[in-house]
Amino acid sequence: MSQKFIATLNMLKSLAYSYLRISTDLQQKGHGRKRQLEASRAYADANGLELAEDGELEDIGVSAFKGANAREGALGRFLEAVRSGRIKPGSYLIVESLDRLSREQVLVAQSLFLSIIQAGINLVTLTDNRVYRAGTTDLGDLIMSLVIMSRAHEESQTKSLRLSAAWKNKRAAASTLKPMTKWCPAWLRLSDDRSGYAPIPDRVEVVRRIFNDSANGIGIYKIAHRLNQSNTPTFNDSDGWHQSYIAKILANRAVIGEFQPGVRLEGKRTSEGESIKNYFPAIINEELFYRARQAKSQRQRNGAGRKGTGFSNLFSGLASCAYCGASMTYDNKGSGPKGNRYLVCTNSKRRLGCQGKRWRYSDFEASFLAFVSEIELAALIDSDGGQGEQKQAALKLSSLEGELSSVTALMDKTYQLLESGAPPDFVSSKLRELQLRKDELAAGLTQARATLEKLRSGRERLSQNRDEIKGLLQRLQNANQRDVFELRAKIAAHLRSMISTLSVAPQGGQPRLAQIANKTREAFGNEAMHVADYIARRALAPEQSLRYFSVGFRDGRVRIVLPDAKDAFKYEQQIIASASTHPVYDRSGTA
């Protein structure tokens, strides 16, 4: 068979579009999404269909009971493309079953089904290997579609009614605080008299270690690695500790005594109603729970990933290039004679237009920790340095931030309950309750920040000479020291909690002024040539070559440091400013 004939056949292939709808992100991470995608691709291959470019349509966590997927989801966009003619008649839409399209009332669902068929689209359902062909669907197909969609709506409606009734029963039973089931978290057991739950001491200690490590900036990969390395027994039959299990423990509010009632529907556990406080014995306090959650959230936003044996880069996810805005990455050139470690702009490293140079990492870290006094390095490294009141204030602030983040996420989930058929009165009451708590937390955060700032400004800074700071940095940079990972993880977590921006300029102001000069020439031509030339000359001035970094703190303060090019413990100039004060210039000094 000639290649030309094969190419002609391929051109004649009908286009197919696969559509999957799954209810939750957990299904997406599990097998639900993968199973549906693989089945659609296999059907297309077996039946001579070509999956269209961008033809895999997904609605993740979008309800079909109220028709949200057809109105505003990927299915809705597909239907609009069919109506506008961008998707041609004769194309195929592949779904797992008709209930993926709709779980609305049968007449509404049938109308959606017919609109697809009448638009010339062939509809394939994989569970029964049925094809509803455009223009030729017979009475038997219509009856079958009615039966399937009626059953789907009844299942969703039953689920909605069951949830409403169960919520009422669970709320009534909550006041007794008696065990509703023998099920309990893996660190507890049902007491002998079945009147409550008792802690399992060894497992409780493991859970507390996990939360303390997370609150101190250690990620779930490292936590799991340590537990495996120390041969700590798992809580189940697993072959070791896994990151996913650590994440589940950190998200489990049972550690602070809460129980979330739920039932298993369609093969998955579904929450029912409000959580019950003080149902389980709390094994950690709420402050630690929210600090651990907040630290984990900050790691996900800024610098998630493995950190090496010594937590190599304290500024992962924080530092950005002053010239193009891209992130500064940690570049390890090896341990040989020419090897070294650097901070470098990702765009510059990938040759994507930025001309920024590298900054030797050890020099940058030394200058940063020596001159950015706001982080109070000595207090972090020597935790018994007589600053207990300030430390407690900082911990309280982190806890409040974590709880506020949790309440905000819970409010978002509560809004989504409306689409799943939850009683509107219950949702409205729950939202009012959460909003009150959110307002209380916002007020508490304002007060906590003011208290911490007062403690910081009222305390005379510890006297540190050059040798003392070098000693502190040596402890941090000594990869052989036993506690180096914990120290560096603690400092990295502290930096993420304090700093909103960190802009790094390895070549000073020269690249930026050169950019301004070039843009001036491009925009105004000969008319502004003398202005562009003046800016270009300014870029060549010696003071413009001084590298610097700029730190923006969450409380509004800013510190700009221009370190000495030859000695990381000296600086050419520092500028300190805040929203309420004029900038203070400090020229030439040492740590």
C-alpha cells in the first residue's frame, strides 16, 4: 500500500473528541481521569478515528446535577463550537456514559442529548459500547437514553436527599460526643468500654514529630525520608512512609479533636454536614496545627521540591531577577577546582533574552544574613537567646495566618455545596459563621503584627561583631553538621513568612539603564537620541555597576543592600525605608 494512499486515508478519518467529567481533584489524581482518557483513546484507535488537536475535554469537579458543565464547563464550550460550526457534523463525541453529560431532570437531559445528535455529532458511550449516530438514532436508542439519564438523575437526587437528612441526624448526635463508629485515626484506638478513643503513645509521638517538622520548614519529602531512614513503623501495611500519607496527616483535623461525618457514595467517602469538635482526643494544639499548615502552604507557593542533604538554597521561590522578573535558581557547578554554586536568573541560564549574570551563592547568603537584620539570625540559631516573648508572638502570628487560610478555603468549599444539593439554609448559616471567624482572625492578625513590631522595635539589637556573624554563618554553611538541615529549614520558613519580594541585581543598575536607553531610541528615534545617549553614559558610571538586592517585607518595610564586590561582610551602601518613614541611607560599613 503506497504512502500516498495511506495519507489520503488519514485525511478522510473522522475527528473525535473525548469528554470526561469527574467530581473531585482526588479522582483526578487517582485512576478516574486516567481510566476515562485511556478508554477514549483506545476506542478512537480501534475505530479509525483521529482525536482532534486539543480534543480531550475535561470538567474536573464540575457538577452535572445542576447542569453547570453544560453551561460553563468544557462541555458547554464544546456545544458552542458545534453551534458555531467550528466542529463539523460527522465528528464523534466519546464519553464514558450518558451520566457524564448530565444528571439533570430527564427532560432537560434528553434535550441536551438530542441537541448533540441533531447537530450531526455521533455520540459514543464506552460502558456499553453504544453509538448514537447522527440522523439515524432509532426508537430503541431513544428509550435506552431515557432510562440511563432518568437513573442518573434519581441517583443524584437520592444522594441530595440523603445528605440533607443525614446532616440533621449528625448534628443532633454531635452533642453526645459518643463514638458513632469504631473507625478512628491510626494514632487512636477505641477504648475497651467503647465510651471513647484512647491515644496510641508511639504513634502520637510520630504525628507530633511530623507537625513540628512541617512547622519548622521541613517538607513532606524530607519528613517521609527521615521516617524511613529511622525505620519508624508505618501505621498500615505500606512498604514505607510516602509523601501522600504525610500530606494526609497534615490535613487531618482529627489531630485537634475534630471528626467529619461522612458516608461512602459511588465508591468514595463523602463528607456530611459540620465537623464535630472534641470528638477525638486532641494530640496537638491548634496553634501548631495551623503553623504546620501555613508553612506547608508557603512551601507550595514558594520553592516546593527537594532541598538536598543540607537545604542548599534558603531563597528558593523567593528571589527574582531585578532585570526581567524571572525566578533566580540555584546553580551547582560541582565540587571540582572550577566548581561553585551560584544564584542565576532562569531566563539568563536558558538564553531567553536576559543578560543578568550569576552571583556566587555563598557570598549572597553571607551578605543577606549579615545585613538584613530584620530576620534576627542569632535568635533563630540560638533559640534560647532570651527572646521568648518575641518568638511566641511570631509563632502566634504564623498560627493566625494558617487558620485564616484554612477558613478562607472552607468558605470556598461551602459555596460549592450549593451545587451538590446542600440545603440553602444550612449553607447560609455556615457561611455567616465562617465570615464571623474570618473577621475575628483578620482583627487578631492586625493586633499580632502590631505586637510583634513593637517587640522588635523596642528591643535593642544584639551586639554582633564580624567574627560572631561569621561563626553563625559557618554553622549554617557546614554541610557536615548534624542539625544543619533543621537550622536551614527553619530559617527558610522564617524568610518565607516575613518576605514578600526579594529582587536580585548581580550587575547593579547597568542592565536596566541600558534597556531604558535602547527603548528610548526605538520609541523616539533621532528626536530623543541625545536623551538615550545620556542614559547610556549613566549606565557606564562606576556606581551603576554595584550589585545589589532589594528586600520587601510583608509589613511594608524595604531594605536595599549594595554589598562590597570583594568582601561579602562589607557594604557600599544600605537604604532602609517603610511606608511611614523617610528612607535612611547608610554608606560604607561592615557587619
